[in-house]
Amino acid sequence: MLDREIAERITAAVNARFDDQLAWTAELVRSPSLRAQETDAQDLIEGALLESGLTVDRWAIDSPELRDHEGYGPTTVDPATLENVVGTYTPVVEHGRSLILNGHVDVVPTGPQESWSRSPWDASIVDGWMYGRGSADMKAGIGANLFALEALRTAGYRPTARIHVQSVVEEECTGNGSLAALLRGYTADACVIPEPEDDKLVRANVGVLWFDVTVRGVPTHLREMSNGRNAIDAAYTIMNDLRELEDRWNRRKGEHRYFADVERPINFNFGVINGGDWPSSVPARCTFTVRAAIYPGTPAAQAWAEIQEVLAKSEASLGLPVAATPSGFFAEGYVLEEGSAAEDVLARSHERVFGSVLESFTTPGYLDGRVFTLYGDIPCLVYGPVSEAIHGLDERVEVESIRRITTAIALFVAEWCGVEPITD
């Protein structure tokens, strides 16, 4: 149990540096970090880690070990151009429990910028909310990790255990960034990821598959359209077949822990579609990209085999060639088992800050927590601030929630890792 005086000093330190934290987070939001464009944002994070006195490791994530791992997601960009940044704190004498503070720097596309109420890269604070693409998902979390650790130093303490502060790429599309960090040897007794989770702890979340489906039609001039086969029409037929599989999987939710009460845990999203090349020609080809969810405990390969069976039936009924290729996530879901020591410490830290019991919930979204839980045997606490419209227009994160979450993480670090007064 963390001493009350220490907790009060750390809380005061978070508050003392909070304006600096918001300014730094806004600077990070103003550095667009779309996929394969994260360099400038990683430069900013690397500078902050060095300023905090951490030893920094920055590397391109590609490796044969990564590509051969069962949790690897097939990528459509060159992984040799994608870099992780990790800052490591090493105590003078290590006698606490080690920790990973993880966050992802990559963000999703903005969509039509003219539909935002302000620039997606503005980072304005309006009525208690910070706006901007990535403000919630999850640059506020990266700032919380950095400034939680800084709060200990400001309060006059230093941790007594090893801490790795990670800024990873590829969370939004493959999960390869966190996996690469794990394979590089960054392990610990627990992990915290402050994703925007409405001040709650994630108990379980789905796995995800990304894949491209291509159907080939028979092109003709429209004057003899009946002799052709429209690939775009065929694509919609295949989508309907996949929707039937989605419904079947949703009907199984009662068989899976924590998912029985989730309204629709399995979602298939047709996120991208390309087809045809001329309005007066029957299209010869159509490709669409699917994001499909799977339950924890379902091997990705098993789910993929079921999907391929559906597509084979579609091909047979259409009489047209249909091909599918994995193009991103090939990730299993996970459950955070109840009762871990790390969760107990987080629950105490949360209650000190919020004055209420820590709640947990199940999400139908993807999280990098699966990397640490499934492949590192590390309890991973995904717990972060209140947000609205992530992946949407006018994404935003609640400012006071950032303060509370930063304080809870700082108190968690102090109790989990242990602290001692800075004497030099």
C-alpha cells in the first residue's frame, strides 16, 4: 500500500506539471503520424525521453523473427521504414517490480477534413476537450505515461525497478510494433497501456483479421451487358455471404466469457472498395478490404479457414474467380484474467484518484494488450481517459480525465515499482 504522504506529493506534482503536459501533448497531436509517416512524432517523443534521463533505443521493427511469429500481421508497407522508440529507466539498485508503459504513436486517416469543425491537427482545447486526430487515440496516453514518470521525479522520488516507456507503430493496422518490442527483449512484470477507455479497465477484447477480397468479372460494352459479369455486383453478393458468417459468429457470443452481454461483439467492416475503370464498361474486377473480429481463444488461422470456406462457396455460386489475401491484422483476442497483483494495485490507485471502484468492461475493438498477454505472459492493464469520436470527425479527449488518469498511473508506478527519495 502506498504511503499517504507520498501519494499526496505525487498528486501535487502531476498538477504542477499538468499545463506542461497539455502543451506537450498538443505539440504531439500537431505532428501528424499517419501510417509510415511517424518520424517527426517519434523525434518529439525521443527528445522527451532523453530529457527525462532515460536510455533510448530506436530501431526499424522489421526482422525475420517478427515475420515468422504467429502474432505477426501481414503488412502492405515496408516494415524496414517503421521505427519504434523505447526509453528505459534503470534504478541504482533494483528491488521493485518492473513495468512497461506502452503507447502507440500511429493514427488513422482523418477522413474529409472539410467535415471537421477545425483542422484535425489543430489540438485546440474547447470546453474542456482537446481536439485533433490522435488526441485521444492515443497521444494523450503517451503524454500520460511520460508525465506520470516525471511526476515522481518532481515529487522528489525515483522508482526502484526497471521501467520501459514505449512509443510503438502499427497498432492501428497490424500490431507489429508492440510485437517487435517484445521480441527485442522488452519484458516486465506488468504493462500499462492508457488507451482511451473512459476511465475503465479492459477485461477482454476481440482479435482482428484484415484481408482483401478480389472478384473478377467479365467485361463487355453496355450494349451487350447481358453477356458480361459485373464484378462490383458480384462483390456485394460476397459481402452478403460474409454478413451471414458475421451473424453466425455473433450468435455464438454466449459461448465466450465476458461477451454474452455485449450487444454485437463480432463486427465485419467493409472499409475500402475499388472496382471498375470506365462507366460504360461492365467492370472486370473489384477488390474490397474487410476488418473481421474474432473471439478470444479462437486461433486466427481457424477463423481465417472459416472465412475462406465462405468465399469458396461464393465463388462456386457466382461462377467467378474469388481470391482473398491477408493484408494486416492476423491477431487473436485476449482476456485479462481477474485477480492479478497488478490489477489490485491499479484498483487502489484508481480509487485514490476517482473516489470510486475501478470498473472493467469488454470491448469489440482491437488492443495491443494481446501481444503482452498472449506472447509475453505479462498482465496488461489497458486503462485510459474519456474520449469521443475516435476514428471519426472531431476526435477529442477530456482534459480533466487526462489529469486523473495521469495521476492514477503515477500512483500505480510508485506502488508497483516502489520509490525512494532522490538524494543526489
